[in-house]
Amino acid sequence: MTETPLPEPALTEIRLAAVLHALADPVRLRIAAELAERSHEMACQAFALPVTKSTSTHHFKVLREAGVIRQHRRGTARMSCLRTEELERLFPGLLTSVLGAYRTERTAAGPVAEPAVGSMA
Amino acid sequence: MTETPLPEPALTEIRLAAVLHALADPVRLRIAAELAERSHEMACQAFALPVTKSTSTHHFKVLREAGVIRQHRRGTARMSCLRTEELERLFPGLLTSVLGAYRTERTAAGPVAEPAVGSMA
């Protein structure tokens, strides 16, 4: 099956403010955390996000254009993965601490605060 | 001289997305980095920021309302400091990695990319 990469910034084009902006949203934080936990690429439709499909597509685009995730089309699916190693090289510890903070906050909020990503609800 | 604290979120009210949003701006990153380097409170007017006074006031307000900085009025001055210890307790390593990333990016951009904070230019 042909794979078509979607446009993304080169490593030298990634800006801290854009990365922070991309992560400064509960839905996008959730996407990044889920990708980090799975540690392999996922289809956008595999995320059960509490938003419409077009809003979801927008969130993935913001993450990709900031350099946080990489995406490619595989047939009709759009696959995503975190640019973990590149971001670590560029901004050591940043993604780890943001995702750690996200998990801390979710734990503090309790398990019923929002449905788990990937649930079939 | 009387000191009047300005409104701020309690530790339990601080949200990760709001902190990241507050830091997702070059001017606000610069304010946070400068406060971190000085490690004591500073008057807003001590920052030579490349923005108008009202924009500057807005940036400090966004940082304060997100819980990143604490501010109080002292006479006619508005003093600011980072909420370093509280943020570290809430989101360990987050502020350190963001400010480290900011310094890395500034160093890569070179010394002429923007005037130094605090310069009299």
C-alpha cells in the first residue's frame, strides 16, 4: 500500500513556542500521551476523542505542523506517531516532563473525569 | 510601602494546558526565563520587551492567571516572580525543561536574533 508523508517542519524549523502551543490543549495533550504510551503509529480514527472529526483533524494538523507528530496517509487512513527522538534531541526532557505532568493531572482528576482515549464509548 | 497581591490561581487550580499556553509565546517565554535567571522579584518595567506597555501588561497577566508567576503591587510598581517551587511540586521538571529548551533555542538562534532582555535599547 502506498504511503504518502504529510508536510512537516524539518528539525531546524521546529520552534519551542509552537511546540508548547500545540501541547497547550487538553485534546492535543491526550493525543500526544496516547501516542507516547503506544510507542507505535496509530490511525487517527483509533482515538476516541470527545470532538467532531473535523476538529480532530485540526488538532492532529496543529501537532504535525508544530513538529510534535509525524503523519502519513496509508490508503484511506492517516497514521500518526510522535517525533519523540527528534524532539528529545532538540529540547531534552521537554516532552517527557509535559507528558509526565499530563499523567499527574489526569491521576489527580480521577478516572471518571473523561473517557479513556481508545474506549469504544 | 503597602503591598497588594494580584489575583492568582491556587495550586490546585493550576492546569497544565493553561501553563503551556502561557509559555507558548516568545515574549512570555522571555519574561519567565529572565525571572528564572534573576531568581528574585522584578518590576514589570525592568523588562525591556519589544512590545507596547499594554501588550506587556497583558503578557504578565496571562502568566499570572495561568499560575506561572506571582505579582503584587508595591506603590506604583507591579512586581513579579516565578512560582518555581509550586510548579515544581505540581509538575516536576516541567519549568526546568521548558526554560532549558528556551535557552537552547536562543543559543542556536545566535546573539543578534533579538535584543537582550534588560538592555536599554
